[in-house]
Amino acid sequence: MNANQAIPALGALAQEHRLATYRLLVQAGPDGLAAGTIATRLAIPASSLSFHLAQLAEAGLVSQRRAGRSVIYAADFAAMNALLGFLTENCCAGEDCTAAAPLCQAGAD
Amino acid sequence: MNANQAIPALGALAQEHRLATYRLLVQAGPDGLAAGTIATRLAIPASSLSFHLAQLAEAGLVSQRRAGRSVIYAADFAAMNALLGFLTENCCAGEDCTAAAPLCQAGAD
DNA sequence: CGTTCATTTCGATATTTATCGAAATGATTG
DNA sequence: CAATCATTTCGATAAATATCGAAATGAACG
């Protein structure tokens, strides 16, 4: 993970509908959800959702696969973990700051 | 942490100079860095940096304090951890998905 | 193999965001 | 208390992003 990958990923998540979509997919797990299901649950037009799903996919945060007539989207957990690791990289210059930031050391090394 | 807090935080990080600034501060640790030092290191105009620092602060990702003539900015590690936790909340509906996503379970519960 | 249906693309518009020099601010220091 | 200096605000401009209906796409099903 580098800044050129992290910026689109963060930007993809920094929007109401995309964040809601992503969290829905995180909670859905590897099975994912059909685009239409997401549109219905979030009550947003299909064309708007398609725009947002494309950005999440472009950022590498979600994968897509076809199932029957539907396109199923699923969160890419490896990408999420890479992003979280990137944000905490070299935390406190490698010093111990576990007390102040429990997850801080997770991304170090 | 909720979406209304997470969106500005993610948006704050989704920009080249702000992400670079934030990572600099994560690595600097609790001591933080003066605004001028950051501007010099990143080679961006003071007014531009001020604009970006204001957004990071508004999003709650950094704190500011005065030291002599300088204003010192420091990463807020608690805010970072809250954000990371929010992104992994209710991962896989609580099922075990540790193998696919090491950090996934960290934010559950 | 024509129909159906979920999804995506298009297009036009409105909104938000980034940039940076110049000027203002305001706390500090001698 | 005047001068200095780091930082922020202002203002004007450019660029990127969000919205959503209508039309197009194209895979699937009978």
C-alpha cells in the first residue's frame, strides 16, 4: 500500500452513500450483496449507486462477480487491512505508544 | 464514532497533502510538529498547508497547541483508532472471518 | 432467439474542493 | 510597547465530484 492507492480508497469511503454501501458489504461478509439489493436498502437510484460502486471497485475496496442476472459486490478485506496498516505505519517512529493507541502498533514494523 | 464523524475524517485523509501531513504526524508521535516545519518538509505554501491542517483538525484527527511562536500539530491517536474500529464494525455479521481479515475482528463487538 | 430484467453509461447541472499570493492577525519577544 | 515572526484568513479561479432521469447494454431465461 502506498499513498497513490490509499488516497482513492479513502476518497471512496469519504462519501455518505459509499460509506453506507461499504459498511453494508463489510457486514454482509464474503457472500456480498446484489447491486439492486443495496440500492433498495439504501433507497438511492440505481444509476447513482452504480456510480458509487464503480468508485469503490476502482479503489479496490470491493470485488464484483455475476450471479444469475445480478452483479454481486463484496468487501475486499485484504484491501481494508492494507489501508488500515498504511494509516498506522511507522507510528510514533517505532517507539512504544500502545497505551495511547491500542491499534497503533498493529501497523508498525 | 458514527458516519457523520467518519466521513469528514476519511475526507480529510483522502487528499495528497493532508495524507502526507497526517502520516508525518503519526510518525512524529505525541510531540507533534510545528506548522512551519510541515510546510517546509512537504514543500507546500504556508497558506495551503493551513487550509489542510484546518480540515484535519476539524475532522478531529489532529490536535493543536501553541509553543512559543509556533503552533504544534499532533496526531490524535484515539480518533484514528475510533475510525479504524468504525470501518470494521460488525464485520461479517459477527461470524469468524479472521483468516481472511486479520484486523477484521478487532473492530467487532 | 426474442424478451425480460438488472445494471451501467450518458448528459447536463449543481455543488464542493483545491490552489496560492497578498493581506491580516495576534501572540511573543527584546 | 514596538517590532518580529509564524500562522491564518481572504479572494478569486480552476478543477473535481455528486446527482439522477433517460437511454443503452448485455447476460439470462423461457
